Amino acid sequence: MTPLSQYRPPIVRLPPKSNFEVVLARGSQIALCSLGLLGLVFALKAGQYILAPVALAVVIGLMLGPIATRIEARGVRPALSSAVVLLVFFLVIGALAAALTAPLMYWAGRLPQIWDALQLQISQFREPLRLLGDMREQIRSMTGDENLTVSVEDGSPVTSVAILAPTIAAQILVFVASLYFFLATRNALRITILRMVVKRKLRWRVAHIFRDVEALVSRYLLSITAINVILGVAVTVAMWAIGLPQPALWGALAGILNYIVYIGPALITVMLFAIGLASFDTLTGSLLPPALYLLLNLIESQFITPVVVGRTTTLNPFVVFLTLTFWLWIWGPIGGFIAIPALLIVLAIGRNIIPAINLLLEPDHPPR
């Protein structure tokens, strides 16, 4: 009689699955993943007022982390070094905001004059616009929508400010607290997560993910900050050379908006065209400020940024565009700022877990 310890259950071979069963199983997996991604998107959208400032704090913390590390290397405790870095960061932001407030208020008061200048330039194209108006009337008569009216209800600005002010104040508070605690506890958080990983190989991969995320995001943001400062100085000099009023303002705005790829340069181009209308009498003169800016932006984006940032963070332009569009839709301007760092975080994870993702995000680099 065979002992119970040596008993082996018989191997039962299941019949092979048909093609329909394989397709059905794969379809159910894809459907489950799609539902999970859809739920994640709605969760991000619903939690915008909390998750957006926290995510922004993490991205800024990754940029300021190496600075805090250098301070801590001199024997300073993380709580104190984080407070010092945070104080310097907000002093710089406050000084920049104070310097830009007065010029922006000045140009905001001149918006009616800019609008009149724009109408004057548009009047040169009155005949083509009249033809378009005739075509519109013919289309309306053909579709029978002659009584179509559009009404817009204006809300009170005071009411809007009263509603938005507490929300903005709460988001700023969440951002400041998240940034400080992330800087102060970043090393402890990393050690805690690594201790939770049991397998040695997986722990090695997670450690490399932490290293690559901080290296990629901090290198990218610090490099882009330096590039944006140089771009702002170049735009200031160019606007001063053509006699545009307050050139330092447009240089500062060009550097700030350049953090949001595609959208930022488009906004500053429109702004410079509007200011050109208010500052110059001819259409050619009005087009000169945005033309100079676009030339400088072309030099920065095509020559300076690839050299400074390096080939290690060269990303697929189509993926960058889709990422920017998604985060702008989810979180607005904050999403536009964190779009590229979020893509770099995905890249860091992909390098260590799914090497084939490099073919999608970095088409010029084969997977390792």
C-alpha cells in the first residue's frame, strides 16, 4: 500500500481551448482593463481639487529634492532643509508675482484700446467678411433657422470670486503642506516602500524606479527652468530692440508659459500680437513681436532644448501631444504643467518593468 506522503494525484489534462474561448477570455480581460482605466479617469476628474495640488507638489518636490539632499549632506535635518528650500521657493515665486502684477494690471486696463485697434485692422478685410455674412444668411434661409437667437447670461464677478476664493485657498494650502511633507519624508517613504517588497529582484527594480524618476524629473525641470530663463531674457532683449513697451513683462511671461508645451507658446504669440496692435500703427508692425518670438521659440525648441535636456529624455511628439491634451482636460493649467513629468515617470517605470515601452515613448532608443 502506497504511503499517503508519497501519493501523487493523477494529472488531469484539460482539452485545448477553442479559438472562440481564447478570444472571449482575451476580450473579457481587455474589457476589465478598460473599465479600470475609465474608473481611474473619472476618479482623477472627480478628485481634481485635492489630487491636482498634491500631484503638483510631488512634481515640484522631485525637482527640489536634489537641492534638499545637498543641504542635508551638510548635517541639516530633513525637516529643516525642507523648510529652507520651501521658503526660498516661495520667496522666488512671490517676488516674480509681485513684479508682474502691476504691468499686467496696466495692460488689462488697456484692453478696450487693444480691441479698438484690432477692429481697425479687421476693417481692412470688411469686404471678405461681408461676403461671408451673405453666405451665412443664405444658409440660414435654406435651413429655415431665421429666428435663431443666442443668449448669454452673465454672472456677477463678485459672486464668482466669492465662490472660487475658498477653493483656491484650500488648494494652495494642500499644495504647500504636500510639498513640505514630501520633501521632509521622501527618503523615509522610499525606505518604507522598499522594505515592503519581499522579493530581492523586485526590490532592485523598485529602487531603480525611484532613482530614475527623481533623476529624470529633476533633470528635466531644472534644465527647462534654465532654458526658460534664457528664453525670457532673449525675448526681453528682442522686444526692447523693436520698441515694445515693458519688454521685461513679455520676456517673463514667455519663460513662464514655456513650461506648458504647445499651449504656452501659442498663448504668448496671441498676447504679443494683441500688444503689437496697441503699440504699432501698421499690421506689419503688429506682426513683428509674435514673429520674433516664434523665431526665438523655434531656436529654443529645435536646437537648445535637445542639446541641454539630452537624448535620454527625447519623447515621441505624438505621445507628448496626447499626454498634454489628456492632462489639460483632466486638471486644466496644473495638468498642463505636470503632463511631461508624468510622462517621464511612466518612462522611468517602463525602463525597469516593461522595456518595450521605450519603443513607444522613445522611438530613437531600443528597449534595454
